[in-house]
Amino acid sequence: MVVHAGLVASLQAAGDATDGGVGGVDLPPGAVICGGFSDHHLHLLATAAARRSVDLSTARSLAEVADALTDAALRTPPGRWLRAWGLDESYLDEQRLPTVDELDRATAGRPLVLHHRTGHLRLHNRAADAAGGPDPLPFDELAEAVAAVGAELLAHGVTAVTDATHTNDRAALELLDRFRLPVRVTAMVGADHLDGLAFGTTVGSVTVGPAKIMPPHHGLDRVAERVAAAHHAGFPVAVHAVDVDELQAALDGGLGPGDRIEHLGLSLPEQLTELAARRIAVVTQPTFVTRRAAKYRRELSEIEQGWLYRLRSAVEAGVELRGSSDAPVVPARPLEQVAAAMTRTVTPSERIDVDAALGLIGAPLSVGAAADLVVLAEDPRSVARTDPARVADIAVLAVWRNGRLLVGDARHWPGGKGP
């Protein structure tokens, strides 16, 4: 087995193997080994809660929304809250959100909280307003859902995540620690909730990450103030920026090396140049462009589509790019991110090659360190030469975190041999 220095290391033919494979296991022909994947921006508890909610992400009309809520309400005992997630009015025939009256008719008196797919809007019916909730998920239910999220992350090769929830405070980090997820967890902290925390320290198993700044929440005119306060407290900042104005407010606010932009939904060429010059990293979501292509074509002008979730332009400008899912908005599947970065149909000129796309989701292996490793059934670089979209479907055979095998069994690998 030969491990190259890059993110993905091809395993040579069995006759070339010199060390018996990872952990004394011979890998199947054609398999590759790489460092563990990272999802640099997601929302762990929201992703877990979505698993305990009515899924409205595939609804295409208000009638479908109502039917799904009614079916769920009939299965919900009186007095229990009804939770729903994933609604996006831009995908509905009516191009609008349901009214309170429509929600009341659909939910048979059960209190309802409905989370928008973006996570930035929450709807209630009248029963919910009267109840004064929402009623939180019981801890055991939430813990079960978080465990399922952790298992799913590992199954897709993810060994490290950054929770980007802007309401995180010490109590939220303590709660995340209680779940003891099987992946490495860094959690951003809301820019209003820095007291008693220090960047880079840990709360149990959770590493304290950057201060999260939300211009829609804090206001464009207060971004500079929030950046200065976070920097004074020793925190780098992560600024939500999905449009040109939010990005410019972040740049005007004094960002520099170590800080990051979340999303980069729309950006101008001169803004990319400034991001590169200041060494500000960008965390982007390639699968937004493939999964939401129809939405962007409908809602953005042709000029704006050219500014959308830039990849190639950012790489060519010298911007450091990292990939993420923003789960639960889209699933946390790193190889789908790689495929999306190579195959986007909205502004295909912004596609990047397979090596740059793989660089979004991981880092090179480190010599002498306890390894996070992923074994893939095929080399993404080889697959990408003939069918880039198929990279998303490459099987994850095994995952090691910190040197411990957590996913996979060599006895069941195709053509593989056990110890």
C-alpha cells in the first residue's frame, strides 16, 4: 500500500503492497485511502430535530403541505406538539407560505412549529401561540436522533464537523458535549454569547470555534462593531454572507487572516480579490447549486447567476475554500459536494476539477499522528475522468477516527481480506 501526501492516496495493486494494508487489513482492488472528511458548516441539533419532524422538503403545493400535516396530526396524541421541517415556498406552486388559518385547519388543534428549510424562519399555528411553546424534544428523543446523525456522518466518511449555529452559548456547547458524538466537533459561538468562553479551548469534547455574526440578525450597520468586539475577546469571526451587501459589510467590518465568510452566496470579482488579499477563508455549499438549480434560475437574473456560489473564480483569485452542507438544508454527504463542484449546471464556468473539489472536504494525511482515515471503493479521480456525477455514489468501505476503526468490516469488503 502506498499513501501519497495529498488528500486522496491511491492504493497500488496487491503485488505492490508492502505493509499489509491499514491496520493489517488488505484492501480490495481499486480501493483508495484518504484522510477523514470534514463538514465545515452544519447545524447538529437542527439536523437531529429534523429527523423527529414532518418532512415537508418535497412538498410542491400547499395542498401537499396540508395533507402531510393532517396525516401527522392524526398520529399525534392530543396535547403533544407537532413539528415540521423543510418547507420552502419557492418550490410550491403557489409561491407563498401557508397562512395561519391554513395551518390551523391542517393540524386538528395540535400545537405546530414549522421550520423553514433555510432555518431562518419559524411558523406557528394558533394552538402553538396559545401554548406558549415550543415544547422541547425530550432529551432521550433528541439524544437518539443525534446518535443517528453521528452514525450517518461516519457512514459518509465525515470525521470532523463545525456546528455553525448562531445562538450557541456555553449551555449549548455543554449540551453538545453530553451527546458524545463519534466525530470531532467544533462549535461556533454566537457573537452575543462569548462570555465565559475562549476560542480554541474545549467544553468537554467540544472545541470552541469562531464567533458567528449574522447580519440579518445583528444588522448590516453593526457588523463592524461585532467584529471588533469578537476580535478584542480573542475570537476570529465567521460572518454569514449570502448576498453582495452582506459580504461587503463583512469586508468593511475589518475581517482579516483567520476569519471566514459563510456561504458566499453572491459575490463580485473585486470582493474575491479582497478576500484573497486579506487571507479570509470561505466556507461554501456546492450542493446548493445542484439541488436548488431550478430555484436559482427562477429567482436570479442571468447576471446574478454568474455571481452565484463561485468556485473556479474564487480558486483562481487565491481564496481558501472549504466545503460544507449546511445540514439539515442539504444532506451532509461530502462526496456529493465533490460531484456537485464538478457538475454544476447553473454557471458551469464555475466548475472546478476533481483535485480542487476534493480539497474542499478534507486535508492531507499527517505523518506520525493518530489518523482519521476513510477507505473508498474507488478513486474519485479515476471516476471523475469518465463520469464526475458518479463520484457522489462511491461507497465508503471503512472509517477510522483517531486510529480506531468505527465503520466497516474487512470480511465483507468485495475482494477484501481480513487480518
